[in-house]
Amino acid sequence: MRILVPGGAGFIGSHYVRSLLSGIYPGYEDARVTVLDKLTYAGNMANLRPVAGHPRFAFVRGDITDVRLLADVVPEHDVIVNFAAETHVDRSITAAGDFVVTNVHGTQRLLQAALDAGVRTVVQISTDEVYGSIAAGSWTESEPLLPNSPYSAAKAGADLLCRAYHRTHGLDVRVTRCSNNYGPYQYPEKVIPLFVTNLIDGDRVPLYGDGQHVREWLHVDDHCRGIQLVLDKGEGGEVYNIGGGVELTNRELTERLLAAFDVGWEMVDHMPDRLGHDRRYSVDSGKIRAIGYGPRTDFDEGLAEVVRWYRDHQDWWRRLKGEGR
């Protein structure tokens, strides 16, 4: 089995690669893994250092929008698991074009390369943000896509291209839509690592609006196990929500992180609300649970683990925040 992992040097992609090469996914103990990554700000070879010398690992630096590169790399593989994307909502508000190029054009070119090469299966990693905002209840996979940020709109465009390539060409494409991820190696512009690294340094943390925006939290390891399950047991043309089952307001999350550092609300800067800020996300994971999924990581234990990891790996994140240069 030869697996191509675009975006495999990022937070979630690198966790998937490390897990895959560790042999924990049954039936894939001998899989050969190629990471294709442009190594922009969030792509980091340090995330792959634990597997850099692995005999079944290879790395190609490049962009999924590069048609010639894809024509060289894709035909060597049986499966593609695509994590490559621009993901940060704040960046999408000020630089939407970059998100359209990578998330839409890049996905289309990758799908076409897979079709041309006869790749068996493509798993596209998407987000619950494509659904927009939900006041009550949880989204099923049949809900309409109503994205509210340039980031989520670009991801919705990629999802629709996956559907089109399946319906038009019969390409076996499966889409996963996850809730908010957390875990080690997460780029420190995201809320949990941003708050943790700021608090380690005694710096204040920003809280948007009234802090009542609700997110569902999913440990990266549970997410990657869900992705692997979709690769193993999913069906072409289908979408699978992957949720962590833990819903918190941003204020509740902030309280937990402040408590972890034994500090109070004096460490919080209340910020004007983000443009187009979705009020609540919540996914119904019943479809993937029916094929064997269930999150294993207790949120409080997982959060404590993350705090310890960032305390113990300051060389990793300080360089990213520009403090180690």
C-alpha cells in the first residue's frame, strides 16, 4: 500500500503520518507513506522529525496546485489522504485569495491527478465550518453548506468538487468533516496553543466578543483514527462527520486554561468580535459511529496533556512565534 499525504507536515497531517508509520492502524503496518507539503508557515519538518529516518517514509516539497509535480508524484500511490489547506479563519479574512488558490484550485488539481493516475481512493479532510452556524441540535451530513468565512467557503468549494468528481467520473472520494481539533504540534496561532504559550510566558490572552461562541472539541488522535476508519470502511461519494462530543463556550475553555496556570481573568484581553464569527458548531457523528468510531480521549485529560507538551517543547513553538531566532 502506497499512501500520499498532501499537507502531511501540518498539525493534523503529521499526527496521521506518525500514527500510520507507528503501525497502530491494522492492515497498514507495511504502508509506504509520502508526504507532499509546500512547507508554508504551518507546515513544519520538525513535526515529522520522529519519522524522518523511517524506511517507509518519503518527503516531497511542493504545492498541490503544481500540475507537473502532481503528474510525477501521484501515479506512484494507491491512496491519497489530503490534509493540504489554508486553515486559519483570521488569515482568510485578510487574504481570501490564498485560500481559494490552495483549497479550491489545489483540490481540483489533486482530484484530476488522482483520476488520471487511477488512484484507488481519495480521502478529503474538511471541516464542520462548511455548515455555517447552528443555534441548536447538530448537523448531519445531509445539511446544506452555508459557510460564513472565506476559509469555510473555500473548504465548501473543495467538498463540492469532491462530490462532482465522484458523480461525474466515478472517482472514489470520501470527505470527512471534523469539529475543532486540539493536541500536540498545533501551530500556535490556534486558540488552545496560543493561550497556552502566552500563559507560559505570563502574557495575556485574547477573547473575542462575549465569549459565548460554542465549539465542539476533538483530540487530534481521535480525529486521525476516524480518518483511518473512513479509509478502511467508508464508501465513495459519502461524507462523514467526526466530532469529539465535548461542547464548550470559548469562555468555558478560557476558564479551564486559566485554571491550568492558576491565574484569573486579569490575564484576559476582551477583543471586538471577529468578522463573520460563527456562533455555534456541533456535528452529528452517528454515521461514522455506525462503522465503529468513538472518541477515546477525555477532554480534561487531553487538555492537561497539551499543556504539558507545550511546557516541555518550548524549542518547537518559540521558533514558530519568532522568539527563538
